[in-house]
Amino acid sequence: VDGGLSRRALFGGGAGLGLAALAPAAATARPRPWPAAKAPSMAGVPFEPRDTVRVGVIGLGARGMGVLPLFLDVPHVTVPAVCDLDPQRAADAARLVEQAGQPSPARYTAGDWDFQRLCARDDLDLVYVATPWEWHHPMALSALRHGKHVGVECPLATTMDDLWDLVDASEVARRHCMQLENVCYGPLELRLLRMVHEGVFGELVHGAGAYQHDLRASLFSPTRYYHQWRRAWHTRLRGNLYPTHGLGPIAAYMDVNRGDRLARLVSMETPSLGLEAYRREHVPPGDPLWTEKYLDGDMNMSVIQTAKGRLIRLEHNVCDPRPYSRVNMIAGTKGIFEGFPSRVYLEPDATDHVWRGIDQYTRYDHWLTKDVNTPRHPDDDGANYVMVWRLVQTMRLGLPPDITVYDSATWSAPGPLSRESLARGGAPVEFPDFTRGHWRDPVPGLDSVKPA
Amino acid sequence: VDGGLSRRALFGGGAGLGLAALAPAAATARPRPWPAAKAPSMAGVPFEPRDTVRVGVIGLGARGMGVLPLFLDVPHVTVPAVCDLDPQRAADAARLVEQAGQPSPARYTAGDWDFQRLCARDDLDLVYVATPWEWHHPMALSALRHGKHVGVECPLATTMDDLWDLVDASEVARRHCMQLENVCYGPLELRLLRMVHEGVFGELVHGAGAYQHDLRASLFSPTRYYHQWRRAWHTRLRGNLYPTHGLGPIAAYMDVNRGDRLARLVSMETPSLGLEAYRREHVPPGDPLWTEKYLDGDMNMSVIQTAKGRLIRLEHNVCDPRPYSRVNMIAGTKGIFEGFPSRVYLEPDATDHVWRGIDQYTRYDHWLTKDVNTPRHPDDDGANYVMVWRLVQTMRLGLPPDITVYDSATWSAPGPLSRESLARGGAPVEFPDFTRGHWRDPVPGLDSVKPA
């Protein structure tokens, strides 16, 4: 299963990026019905309690090196092993671990598949995967098959087959496979989650999420993404390449996989214009970059309907100039919140058709925000640290994880589903029920109670 | 053609509103191909010049009585005739005309079809229709067949057959049939139109418009809408009931019917929850209102793709609490504007991922804003007066109208098209080309040059 994928084939090495030689990812989902379960559900299954959480880190790029210090900041975490293709990055990571007072970690830097040796160690509880998207599936699969829980950067995987594979592998291995969706742990997202669940918004009607992030300079940077893997995706396929930041929080508000489920999706997409325009301005004629052809449209707009009939608008645009936004909108029969910038209107407080600030609702703050989200890392809203801290807490206390493998697959599925809808001219496509019928079960989620 | 529709049948008169007896409007569009032309296009056809514009007004409710004084404020306008079912309203309107120093107008108040006698007069240049939506089509048709130009409140008509009928009738009669879409004449919308056409946004990628207006109190008011006609629509059918305020400005930015055209639409809709929740709170048990069943979903979300591949998100929600918004978003390869609240980000002025105010771009203001939009009517942004003033100007000087019958039908079509898509489970439906192949022609539009 782990064979056949080579970083050399993926990234090339000579003139240009060799992108034209890449086979496109599967454009259609596997035929319905979806695969039958091979083992019982993992929803609600608690971790085995343990005193120390031993973490192996695969991928030491910008994201991995950003999250590693957060793991090291959480008490009772050790990092016995790290992995990257680049020995220098592994050395840098090892130094961070040593600076935290821990033994120098084992380093796995012997090529594309050395991560399998990390996964095979017998002194790890969790594998953390922060590599280019195409490697999430084989690395998570290897971790599960070696009996490790695994936390994966966004998205969990990029094809429907791979998502189902990870659901199956998690169930068979009896180990959790979790999308580490940091946005869900933001203080604002957690406050809104509490407000929704307290009924403040009334009966929910619709929501919206997005990943609108002008990444043009990063995508064209020679150093920002290893061998510029992220721009390569824009040459391979269309659709929503990065759905989970937008969808995760909205799905949590709507109790998706805990009372409601995503039922169908339609998707439309504009032509690809932004990267082309950026290249015209910034890349000299004759540069090998000019051999690339960008396929992914600037704006992918999908609409998802839930089993209860609610709508979620989901957008993706990383190729045009604009301020960052995840939209983060939720609305019901009692009012509405919209983000970027934050504004709220809720009856009975508001009856005058005028937006208000969200700060008057701090009384709904999640216990994680109040207890854990101290300003340790001033360049973000604390979500990353809270996410890591809470994951370690659930593993130490023997609680179920906040984010199930079903959530992880559901939040990532708009990638392949949007491609399928686009290939069919915008036709609605069935959203798979990764829970296989358990979506009404009261499974613990992000709106957790503080453990006694 | 004008027969068969009775206000008594539409509104009932006894217990409740008799809404259950109403036949639903056609849920599917006429079969493709669309009807062949019976006469040449009206796009770009100038009005016959005239010194005075003689206006007959049909419908003297809140909207008609709001616009009548604007007509009377414009020099060289006379109002020889008014029409309403209610003699008191006609008397009130007549007094307004007299107060403007004009002869008392003829009053048509003799029942449902008395408007036909107004249309048959030989001393009118323009008929203005401000009645419930179901009457727009028969009244506009009557005006055209009696050789009058006609301006119609939003939407132009509610079924695809009726929209095609009005296109055909306008072409055969050689008279203009215009959606009086006031929002298009707002100072902000006109400024953005000028900016887009100057290339400030680069190549256009996507836009969004909406009618998000919490109308619950008005919809349930016993007096706000004549026999509560507007709430009745929510008992009849699903879909975007009121698309033109959101779509008109975006279509203008994108030069729809002047270089691009709307090609297809998908639509999804939530259940109807808001009116039901409002009724539970405000209507006592046993009231006849409890016999009503609300069909139109709270949030209708449609996505339209143009021939050039651009996307327009179009939303309708009048049944849930929220501040008013038309969204009014337009984005291209150089930047983005979003409304409600207004914010803009345009390269090269902006490179820091931070929103800016739109006031720094007043240099792009439309000549109509600078010359005509004096603060006469402080309760709006002046759009209504500018619209009426400009319509009169084009009629007096013998210019083509800013808004063609093709624009009018295009902006109204998401009503029936969204219903068709919903009936087909969200499938994409073909957007008709009301111009019948002339959509690339350089037809004068809202971005007019000031006449010499």
C-alpha cells in the first residue's frame, strides 16, 4: 500500500518542476454504495490513559517546526523521534527537543519512506504528520498500521478512496486518526460553539466558511514550500484544495456527525486567473516556471446541504488579492454571526437591525479558552497551543478525542467531492456518511466539559 | 392575455387569506430551445425624444406613493393618470399631483382590470407599475400593447413564460420594458461600476449579491402589504423570490448582456423556519393565520456562472433576524470590494492584507452622483431619485435606456430558475439568453456618459 509514490516523481528535480508529467488525482469518487465496515466504529472510543504522551513528528517544514515547540511546551509530552528528508531540519528539531530538557530524538532522514521506520518504533503513542498533502494518507496509514494514534495536518487526504482507507484503517487498528484542525480551537470559534449549543442562535438555518488567503507570494516563493509542492497542486486539478479551516468550525456548530450530517454538495469554479496574472508581473520571460499551466480556478464555490436541510457555503480562493478570511458565519432563527470582521446580531438583545460586537458574549467562553489559552504565542489566537494541549489531555486522561476520524474525513471530503461536481458540470453529488449510519449518536466533540 | 387573473382569487376575502386555494406558479421553465424572435432587438434602440414625459402610475401602495413624488420632482414630468383599487389612495395621489401644480389626474379605481383603461389613454409616454408581483406581467403587457414604455418594480415577472412574453411584447411593440432597479443607481454602486470599468479591479473573477432583509414584522403586518400579498408568496413556492436588488449591480459590473452573459445556475434552499418561529411568538392560537403553511425556505442560495466562467453568488433571506445586506461584492485579479459594511482592498494601493475604506475612491464617482444626487430625500442614498431623473432624461433626449428589457428579464430570471433547480435537487439549469445572441454587442448601459 505504501509503495509507488515517490517524492522524486511528485516534485521532479530538473528543468521546471516536471509538473506536466504528474498524473492527476482521481476525479471521480468510488461508486456508491460506500464501503462496508470491517470493524466497529471509533466514535466515542476513549484513548487508553497514560501518564506521558510520546510523540513522533514527521515533516519539519514551517508547520512542523511551528507545532513541535507547542508539543514541547505541554507538560508530560516527550518527542523521541523526528523525521524529514532534510538532515539539517532534523538537526534543528533535535536541538529544540534538547533545549526542552529531553534526550536528543532519533532522526529519520534516509529518504522518502524512512517515516515507516519512525512509525514502527515501539516507544511512540502519537505520530504527528505535517508534510505536503500527498503524503498525509500514506503516513497516517503507516502510523495506524503500526498501532499509533495519528494527528494529521489539513486536509486529512485528497481523494475519496484515501479518506475511506483511513476510516477503515483507524477502525481496524483501533487507533484514532485525527485532523488537527487548529481553527476549531480558536477562542472565537469555541465561544460561538458554546453559544450555538446553548440555543442562543435558535434553530440553525445556514452557515458559511472559507479559506480566502492571498498565498500568491508564498506559492511562488522558492523557499516557502518544499520544492514548491503547494503550487504544484494548482497545476494538477480543480476544486476546493483546502476545505477544513472553513468547514470544521461550521460543522461543529451544526453537530455534524452528532445529530446532523452533510448530505450533498454542488460546486462551481471560476477560471484560473490570479496565478497567471501574478506570474506575468513577477516571473521573467523564459523562466522554467512559464512551462506550468494552472488548472485550479481562483474561486471555488461549493454549497453543502445537511440531512436537516441546512446550508453551508464553502469557498476557496488563494490566488487573488484580498485580506484573509474564513467567513465563519452561522445563522439561525434567533440571529446571526459573521466573521472577518466579527459582528453579531441576536434576539432578544438586538431588535434594531444594527450589528453588534461579539465581545459582549464572553460569558459563553469555552473552558479551554479560560484555562489554557494564555498568551504564549502572540502571533496567533492561541488555537494551535490549545489544540495540542487538549489532544494531550484526552490521551493522558483516557477520554475520547474531540475530533473523530469521521469528522476528519467529512471536513476533507469537499476536496474530491467538489472535483466530482465540477466534472459533472456543477451537478449535486452525494456526500458520503463516513459514520456509516451513526451520525445521530451523541458522540463527544469540541464542546467538551472540563474533566473533573 | 390579460384575462383570467383576479385579485379576488389571488387574495381571497374571508377567513384567513384563502391561500391554500392558490395554484402554485409554474415550477419548471418552458422547454429549450427558447422562443424565436418575432421582431428585432430593442437593445440600444433610443427613445423618441420629447420635451415632456407623461407618466401614468399603477399601484399607489407604499412604493408607488414613495416614487410618485420623485417623478413630480423631476422637471418636465406630468402625471395625467393614476390607478389603484382603493379610491382613497387614488385621491391621496391626486392631491400630490395637484400640490405639484399640475391638473388633477384621472383616477382609475374600478376594480382589478381598470388599469387597462389607463394604459389605453393616448396622453401617456410611460406607465409605472408598482403593484404586487403577480400583477407586473399583465400590467406591463397591457402598457406595451397600448404603445407605452413601461417601468416595472422588482421583479419584472415571476415565471419564465412571463419574462419571455415581456421580451417579445417589447420587441413587437417597439417600446421599452424596464426593471426600475433603484439599487443600481446608488452612489456606491455607480462608483464601483466606474472603478470596474476603469480596470481598477483587474480581470473580474467573482461577485456576490443578496437580498437579506428581515421582513418578518412587515410580512405579518395587517396593513404593510395590501391584503398581505407578500407573505402569500411564501406559501406558494420556493426559490429566490426577490433577486434583482442583489443581482442587478453585479451584472452591471460584469457587463452582462454587453460582453458577458449569465450561463447557468444552481440553487439550494433551507427549510422554512423563520416565519413559523415568528408566528409562534406573535400570533395567538386559533388565529386564521395558523392555517397557512410556509413553503419558501429561509435562505435560498444560488450560484450563477457566466459565459466567461465568472461566478455570482446570489442569496435571498427575508425570514430570519439579521441586519440588512445586499452583500454587493465584486472581485478580480487586482482586488476586491465587499459591502455591508463597505470595505475594499485594491492593488497597488493595498499590499498589506488589510481592508481599507471606499471613500478614498470618490474620484471615480459617476456623473449622475455628482450632478443629480443632491440630498433631496434623506431617508435613502438618493438612488430612487437618480433612477427616476435619469429615466426621464433618456426619454427626453432620445437616448437608449440604461436598463434594457433583456437586463430586466435576466435579473428577474433567478426566481423561476432557482425553483427549477430546486425541483431537480440542485441540478444546474441553463440560464436563458434573453438577448438571443446579442449579448456581446456594445449596448449602452448604466455606466453612461453625461450627455453634452
